[in-house]
Amino acid sequence: MTTIKRNRKPKMVVIGGGTGLPVILKGLKAQNADITAIVTVADDGGSSGTLRNYVNVVPPGDIRNVLLSLSDIPEMQQEIFQYRFDTEDDFLAGHAIGNLIIAAISEMRGNVFEAIQVLSQMMRVEGHVYPAAEEALILHAIFEDGTQVSGESKIALDRKKIKRVFVTPTENNHEAKASREVIAAIMDADMVVLGPGSLFTSILPNLMISDLGKAVVETKAEVVHICNIMTQLGETENFSDAEHIRVLHEHLEAKFISTVLVNTEHVPEGYLDKERYDEYLVQVSHDFEGLRNEGCKVVSADFLELRDDGVFHDGDKVVEELFRLAFGAKV
């Protein structure tokens, strides 16, 4: 990747969760951006879900992956942090060591925000990592047929069309609020980046925290959405790129997305391992007129990376485009 020349570090806030967020963060780190990662806390599946139920901690899985993506610790230490106990290990089965460490330090320090700051120092993290909220949130979905389900891991199971999602704290006697420093980071940013990631279960859970969503709408920063390459089982089946943006705008009741990055490179027929990546269906279709109607500038290019029999965004190409958008930089 060519290093982009500039006079100062751009302030880039990236909001999301899942596997897409670390890819973009690694690219931004390589370009020496001033990075703030805001990470979803509504995950209730796998090791994260088990820990949030038994230890009363914010789900640590996405936080773990984000910390590692911005860390400069040696590879062996990264492997230890990521190590997941074997399924034959009974009580520890499926738990990543990093998840247990985050849970332990959260208990020691009394909250996950302080735990992340301690780990950021220990792991030589470049940038800031903040949980979207300082308590675990429950993600709820209302479907087009009027039914409702609670729990991020349950939303896609019935493959119903989602009308709306919202979040509540696990102790449902108050409104969810953004973590400390989050609002200030968004308002002070040069650019706010959403995605790539699951629309309803990785991106919107953050924006449905009312003061966080309000800040994204009101910030003077350019707000960029990195559109997913593939549609997702039970979430965005048959979605076009414009449909992704329309859903975001409807949830926040404002046309707040400045620019959308759209991959136009074709995924070779039969390349994707459907058993390994069983949540992905077909490529997201293009509706450029629909995107323009949503008030977005559209950047369409080859952002595709094919590896491990899967379909991913090429983090280097995406980050180069983000810098062009923010500063008109030449590479």
C-alpha cells in the first residue's frame, strides 16, 4: 500500500462490529491516521454472549478483535490473546483468552471503559477504542409482519424481513447512553466511517443509542458508509446498495450519509465456500439512482479481496479511497 502524504493526521472515527471493522482499522493504522474505534456492545452469541450472561460484562469479542487490529504487540502475544479453548475443554470450551482477560479487568476496574484503556496501554494500541455504551445492550427487531424478537443472535433465524431495530439496556429502567468520549470524538472527527458489517446487527445497534445516533447526524464530519459486498441471510436478503442506505436513513430519520463506497468487482461464480461462510448469499445489487435519491455521493470501484475461499473488502483500497475523500490526497 502506498503511503498517503498529508500535513496532519486525519481524525477518523470508525463505528461498527464484526469482522469488517478490524480490516479497515488495520489499514488506517498503516496510514498513521488518528483513529477512534467505537464498538458495538449488543452481541449475545458465542463466548461473548456466555460471558455477558454469567459475568455481567459488556460482550468482549468485538472489542478484543479491535484492540488487536490496532496493537503493536508481538505476534506470539497476539496469538495468545486470540487463542480459543478447544470444545473438549468443558467449562472453558469456545472462550477466547482475550475475552476472559477483558472480563477480568472490567471486574477489577469496575467498568469496561477503564478496562479497555488499561488494555490499550498494555497492548500498545495506536488510537482510541471505546465501547458504544458502557453496559451491555439488548438488540430488538420488529419484523414486517408485526412480530418481534430480542437478542442479536436470534434476529436472523426466522429469515423475516426486518422493519426496525432498537436497543435497550439489560436493566431496562433507563435509556441507553453513549460511552464517555464517544460523542466528543464523533463531533470532532474529520470523517465518520460506518461499516463494513452486518447492517442490522453490527452497525445499527450503535446508531440506535440515541445520543450517539444524534451525534452522527449532526457532526460536520463527512459520514461514509462502506456498503457490504454480499447480502446476508436473515438480514439483507435481496437488498441493493441503495436499500442499505435507505434503512439507515429511516432509522435515524435523516439523510445523514455523505458518501457510500460500493464494490463493483464481480465475485467469481462458485468461489465462495457456502458451508464455511453460510451467512452470505449473493452479491449486493446496484441501484445508483436510488443512492442518488438518498442524497449520497457514490464512489464505485474494485474494493474486492478474495482469500480463504471467502469474500472480503480490500482494506488497503478502501482506506486509500477514504483519504482521497477526506483530503483529496494523491497516491
